[in-house]
Amino acid sequence: MAERAALEELVRLQGERVRGLKQQKASAEQIEEEVAKLLKLKAQLGPDEGKQKFVLKTPKGTRDYSPRQMAIREKVFDVIISCFKRHGAEVIDTPVFELKETLTGKYGEDSKLIYDLKDQGGELLSLRYDLTVPFARYLAMNKLTNIKRYHIAKVYRRDNPAMTRGRYREFYQCDFDIAGQFDPMIPDAECLKIMCEILSSLQIGDFLVKVNDRRILDGMFAICGVPDSKFRTICSSVDKLDKVSWEEVKNEMVGEKGLTPEVADHIGDYVQQHGGVSLVEQLLQDPKLSQNKQALEGLEDLKLLFEYLTLFGIADKICFDLSLARGLDYYTGVIYEAVLLQTPVQPGEEPLGVGSVAAGGRYDGLALEEKVRTTETQVLVASAQKRLLEERLKLVSELWDAGIKAELLYKKNPKLLNQLQYCEEAGIPLVAIIGEQELKDGVIKLRSVASREEVDVRREDLVEEIKRRTSPALCIC
């Protein structure tokens, strides 16, 4: 009995070795040699004389959740959903599987990780890889041009799981997206603000949010001499710099992807730089990079983004990192990724990252219509004159931090009438209006959308007044 158990263990280990070689795309000769060893072991094992053993286990890369773990997850989701609602988002849901053609070609080199399903009734289907591409399909089907939505659901990836490092084949994503045409960087800044709010509220440790821009990467690749056809695959290599050394990335670029060592070294000069807005300004003066139209647009937008992040009070949490690439093909502009940091073991040592916990970016080409009360927004922060975007950003940030569900239009100088019409269409009950005189007097004009009545409220009293006006009435029967 003990001998058979030992032999079964050898068969299991050899089977894992064969699967590992196939995933690593080893040579056919090496795979055949190991398969032959596996068959030989199975032959020694022979038929099981007793009843076949039924193994109770979860599929590879998945897990069960105990009641205690579910309670923790529910608390985490409550924090995340509260933040999404505070920023005026509405919720949607989509099927767990999509037509295969909907997902094909959207994820670059990661497309090989999509789970395909067998034909069940004439349609070729795949399990969703993320929630973003189904969202794009939802917008196109419903002819929407603007929407701010969140979606929390499971996604599936035919990845090589690493359970100890949190890499599963089935896991939840918590998505927040703003679709529409807006002035540059205002919605992007809000997405970063949301990420920082959630990570701070969860109290899971210190974190840093790395930002970059796909246009800067593409411009950098162009001036370094990377052929256009290799931009995306080289982007995928650069994206590994948070896990492996520059030398390993360079070897992949040269050995596997055909770049010359000189081109790779030129890329290395850029992608090993990181810093704050000062690095953005430095690169704006770079004699080669600043002459590339794409890179210049990306750098100018990043400079503007840092201005808004400063107004939101989160610039100290943001790092401009030229090695951040994000492998997905659909990103077209700003990209970002939050990583948890560990305290240095010894003074002077670099903090050790424990991996990415949130990420996102801009992808152009999506659009929305909001005519029914589908959000829980309590107040829209508006302005009565031009050149008051900074003041609107400061005020909406104060309201979010105080737990108020607030929005603002993503335009630098929106007309007051357009802002009021937006409230009527979206069912937002209150408007907090900032004007030059209000700023001088230290008050905010609070307007009821339904009655059109306006009252001046001291800025320090605004949060309580909004809560008082939007709290559900208490009925004692």
C-alpha cells in the first residue's frame, strides 16, 4: 500500500512537470522525453484494484471562502461601494461569459489567458477576462455616450496560478469607469482620488500610486528606434520591471523580441527614471522626447494631472514612473497602478513592494445618457463664473472626504445653466455654487434643484446642511 502511494506521488509530480514544460513552451523533444517518463510510471502503477479514489478539492487556482472570510470581504466591499456612490456612480451587471469575438484582440499578449467555452448552441463563447471590455460592449449595444458606473464581479484567467502570491484563476474585480467626452485630466484625477480614498479607508498599509502615459511610452519607443509593429510587445516587456531586473528585461527584448542592444539600452535610460512633477518638467525639456508629438501631449497632460492631484490633496501618494506600462492593449493615455509598501527592515533600505493592489487607465472611444435617478449623488459642485475649476476641485474633495456623495462636471469652464440642467436630468437634489463673491465672503450658495431656492451657507457648515437636507424624513407612527 505504501509503495503504491509513493508511486502515485511520483506520477503526480511528473504530470505537473509535463504541464509546466508545456506552459513554458519548452522544446518538443524535452516534452516528449518527460511524457515518456510519465507513461512509464503510469504503466508501473497499473490498474487500481480497489475502488477508484475520489479526490475532493477545488479546481486549480480557485478557493472556497469561510463565513469569517466572507464577513471580511463584505466589509471591504461596503467600503469600496460607499466610495463609488459618494462619487456619483451607478451600478450595472453583465454576463459572466461573452461572445468570443467580443474579447478577442483586446488584451495584447494576455489574450492567451482567456478561457474559451465549448460550443453550446451555435455560439463561440469565452469567460470574461475583465469587466472593462464587457462594459465597452454594453455602451455600444445601448448607444450610451456618457456614464459613470461601477461593477463588482468575478473574472477568469487561464493563468498559471500562484496562490501564495495572490494570483488566482477566478477572482473579483471592483471596477469604476467614467465614459464620455470631457476636458483633459479632470475625470482621470477623480479616479486616482477614488483609488487613494479606498486604500486609505481599508487601512491595509502604506501605498504608492505609480502613473505614466501610453503616449509617453510610444513616443519614447519611437525616438529609441523601436519599430511600430513592436510597440505593444516591448510595452509588455517593460511592464515586468516591477518584478524582474532591467538586465532580464533587456535580455527578453534582445533575445526574444529582436531589438538591438543599443535600442534596448536607450529604452533603459528612460524607463529606470521615476519621480514627481519635477521629472515631468525635466522630460518636457528633453531635446528628443519633447520633439515627439505623442510624448509631448502625454507629458503636458501629466503636468496638468499633478496640478489637480495637488488640489485633491493626494500628490504625495503619486509617483511618475516611466517603467509602468500596463500590458493591456486598450489603454491609450494615462495609466496607473497602486502598490503596497513594506517598512524598511533597516534604516536607509528601500521599502519592499508587496505587489499591485489596484490599477487602471484611460482608454478612448467609449461614451452615456443619464435621465433617470440611477445614482445617489446628494450635491453637484458648480461654479457661476469662469476660471474656478481649482475651487470646484477643492470643494468637491472636501465633500468626498466628509462622506458626502458629490459630483462635478468635467469641464474647466462649464456654463451654470448646463450644470443646473445636468442636475435636473440626473435627479441630483442640491447644487453647491461657488462664485467670486462667495469666495470673498467665505460662503457657498446652496440651491435646491426642485424649488430653485438658494441660500448662503458658511463653508464650514456646508457638510451638515447637505446632510440635513438629504437625510430621509423620520416618520413616527
